[in-house]
Amino acid sequence: MHIGLVAVRGSVSEFIDAFAEVWPKFEIVATKDGFANEDEIWAWKDANERFVSAADWTKADPGQEVYVICQDGQWAVLMDFSYVLATDEKALAQLSERFGSALSFVAQTTSGCAFFWNYESGEMKRSIQSVDGEAELAGEALTQEAGIDIQHYYMNETEQLMQAFGLSKLDQLLVPATAVAIAVADRTDYSDLHVEAKAKPWWKFC
């Protein structure tokens, strides 16, 4: 199992409005709501997502990523299947300045790691980074951590902490009735990076 979530205290529409400001390199090229079920969400994601390598990148064809945002009580939750947004601490700080609170949960079972960030009003309040059962903590312990084995933070602890903040369980988080899917194109020009990488001998990458 793997998850990448960003949650803010606000509505789905407010999160979408903030998206372009917080991640200006992404252009929202398509949106979809009114899903009848989860299968429709995944089908739209598959149809609108397109990977383009740095070697094949062009301004006309930069590729597309799809993110899904759902309403979960007072939280608007963005599902990040690439982990790129969920681990962007600068963006989390910006989101917390706008919404007051921003949470990020990332977990990957194949690599044995789990991460959590809590930003409040632009400041990092708590960070948990756990790899292979070893947790590195930053900031003061939160009241929501009470009764949770933070020193061994992983999948169960991730879900417990989510619930402590008032978020739903992972298998209940995706609600088709509130879901809005957005397809975005990264307009950053990566062509120079690819040329530079090709010009370097292999030992320069070590």
C-alpha cells in the first residue's frame, strides 16, 4: 500500500483555487466531478494521465498528472499518487498560511517508510520521518499523538493519527460524491537538464 495525502481546513473548491498559487508550475488543463463511483474516478485518471520522459519532453507535450481532491468533514484532502506534492514542505507552509492548517501523510509499504508533516500558519509544528522502524521526530509532540506509538510510526500509526485529526480511515477517504479530479501539465522546461545530463560522463553522477 502507498499513500500521499495533503489535507487543509477548507473546501475542495478553495483547495483548487489555491493549487495554482502554491504550485505555479502546474497548469490545470482539465477537471471532472460528478463521479458515480470509484471506478469512474480511476478511469478518468487513467485516461487523462500521461508520462513523458525528460528525453521526450516538449512544450507542446509536457505530459500530465492527475490529482483527486475530496471533502472529508472540515478537511479538503488531495490524493497525490506521485508523492511530489505531499513532500513539498514549502508548499505545505504556503497552504497553512492560507488555510491555517496543512497536514501531509506519506507512506510506502514496499520501501518501509512513513512520513508526516503538520504546518500551522506558515510554520512547521511537527514532523515524523520513519524509515525501517526508526523514527526521526522534529517539533513538539501534538495532542493528537496521545496513545499512538510514534516511535514506531508506520501504516497503523498513520491511520490512527489521521483519525485523531478528524480524517476518515484510508478506505473511506475517497468519496465519489465530493471528488474533483484535476489533470495538470508541468510547464517547467526540462530540456536543458536532459542535455546537461547527456553531456556528463557516467562518473559525474556518483
